[in-house]
Amino acid sequence: MSDYMVEAGASARARARRRRALVTLLVVVLALFGAFWFAWSYWKKPPEPATAGSTPTCTTVKALTRPSRLNVYNATSRNGLAASTAAELKKRGFVIGAVANDPLKRKITAAAEVRYGTSGKAAVQSVLALVARPVKLADSRKDASVDLVIGNGFKALAPIPTPTSTLPACTPTATPRTTPRATPAKKPSLVPTTTR
């Protein structure tokens, strides 16, 4: 007799079925192990620290109120300085009132002096932004006009602000960004539940 034994076809098929079942069971167990490992690592992962500025939030920038009338006065010995400055301010959209030498005849060493009354208090910021280091001076006038008195320190008007350089559309602020996490009290269930 030969050392080789011939098996019946039924036992070979049975062994192949057992092998397929074992491989399928092994794949299912590995898939479940991977799913539980992922869930466990997500659950036990420490929360990410909140970083300043991680989420930009937009802030609105209020436009400056312009005066109802802007008077431009020259307190220097340079001829035509008030007229040329008034022409530039008119191009920028200001309503120009009087253009003359300083009626108070004061000697101003700063770049400019901005004079205003109580009614022009809201509009004075837009005029202060026109000149570098101006002097602010409140007076007793009743109307909302503002005076820009050019002094000896005046070189030129400040450049027109552009929205991209001075007024950003969105300003990053310290807003913590958190990700939602599962609470430790809830554990995954192996038994499917139905709700009615």
C-alpha cells in the first residue's frame, strides 16, 4: 500500500469550510478589535489645549464721523498752505468751510491744532487722524464745525487709510477652539438598542 492516503471528497470540503469559517471569524475579530481600539484611543485622548487666536472672529470697525464743516487755517508763514491742504481735504470728501490765516493769530509749534465745540466732539476723531501728533483744543463754539489749524510742524496730511492695511476685515482674537468629546460616563454598548 502506498503512503499516500486518498481522502473522500466530503472530508476535504468539510476542512475547507472550517478553514473559511476560521478566516472569517479572525477577520471579524480583528475588525472589532480595531474599532474598539479607535474608540478607546479617542475616548482617552487628552483634550487639546485652547490656543489664543486659533479661531479668527470678525470685529466691526465703526467709520469715523466727519464734521459738518471743516475750517482750514494757516498759522505758519508759508503762503497758500491752508488753500492747498483744503483742496486735498475736499478730494477726500470733507466739506470745507473757511480757508484763511488763523483768526486767533496763535503761534503753533505742533503739526496742527484741532479746535472744536461740544457739538463737534463726535467728529473730531476723523480730523485728528489727518495729521501726525495734533493738539486737541475744545472751545466754546455752539455749532458742529471743526477747525484744523496748520502749525509749523506740519509736513503733509496722513495717507488715506486703506481697508487692507489699517482696518482689517477680520481680527484674530483669543477664542478657544474645543472639539466635542464623549463623556467618560457613557461606554460603548455591544448590544444594539432600539428606541421607540
